[in-house]
Amino acid sequence: MKRFAACIALMVLMSVAIPPIAMAQNYPTLQYYVTDDAGVLLDYEYYDIETVCSNIYSETGAEMAVLIVNTTLPDGINIFAVKTFEKNGLGQEGEDNGLLLVVSTDEKAWRIDVGYGLTGVLPNSRAGAIGTEILAPALNQSLYYDGIYDTVSAIGQIIIDEYVGAPAKEKSHYPISFIPLTFWELVIVVGIILFLSVVTKGRIILWLPMFLSGGKGGKRWGGGRSGGGGAGGKF
């Protein structure tokens, strides 16, 4: 009950204390494990890729994510990938065993960003070879599913065969893993948010995406860091 009251108090405080400008997010909050902002994947394709990433996490603890966007401008795909990786905190904290695959459809560019903990099995040259030989040819024919699925599978098999890291951490049993509330407590919170959206003239709604993403750094992921390396190219 104490955590429930604390959660409500925090939402009320943040709704009046945080100015909208501080809540602006420049980089996407990633879903488990595929985020298709360009709308190029069908539902079954989305879930096929997600299943591969989920299995890799279950077997090795490494967190892989796929992000498809229309553009990464003005940053460009290299900076965009690193910043998105860092914001979401891919990989387990202390292990830095995350990996982010970014595909930009308008720029016809791809990037595989590798966390430091995975560089032993996925150095820049190996990540680049996978991108050049498997991913890029398929993307060049607009076969997004084929290219991404085969790339994630190839990377995943390397991680399963060669990476030795921390075991996967069990996901929370709560409806939203980083919010320690039961279903009915969550229903009440949603009702309060709707009420506060009227009282604060929408300010709480501007803050809500950051709250649901686990706050700065994407805490619903493991909290790992980038900086390991990777590779990118055109298609």
C-alpha cells in the first residue's frame, strides 16, 4: 500500500513540477524487442523477429533490439544508434551485453551497434560482414523481414554459441514491469492520470511517456551501456 501511495504522490508532484520542455525525448523508446516506426513489417514478421531476440535473452542474458525508422536525420545513423542505445540502456547493467540493429528506410542505411560486453564475439569486422553479406542485399530488394530476421538469427547464433555472460533476469510479474502495482491498482492510477490531465490542462499527458518508459535511460531494459563498437553501411 505504501508503494501505491508513493506512486500516486510522485505522479502528482511531477505533473506540476516538471516543465514540458524537460520532458522532450529526441530518441525513441524501444519496445521488447522490435520497434517498427516505419511500418514495413507485418504482424507475424514482427513476432518472428521478436521471438528470436527473446530466445537469445532467455539463453544468454544478452538483450538485442531492432529499430526501423524512416530517417535518423539530422544526427545520421551512427550517432542516432548510439544515443538510442544509451537512452534505453540495452544489455544488463555491469555486463553491457546489448545490441541494437537500426534500419533507416529513407536514408537506405543500416547500423549494428554493439555493447562493450559483446565485442569479444562480435568485433567490428564480424558485425560488418554480417551486415554487408546478409542484411544489405535483402534490404536493397526491400525484403526487410528477410534481411532483419536472417541478420538477427545469425547474430543470435554467434551469441548463443560463443558468448558467456550473466544469466537472464526474470521479468517482473506486474502488468508493467517497472511499475510495482497490481492490475486494479494500475486501473486506479490510470483514472487519476485522466483526472490530472484535466486539472493540469494536459501537462501530465506530456510527462506520461517518460513515466511509462521507465524514466530517463529506459529502465525497463537492463541498464547496460554502448561504446563497444559496431558497423554500418548503405543498401
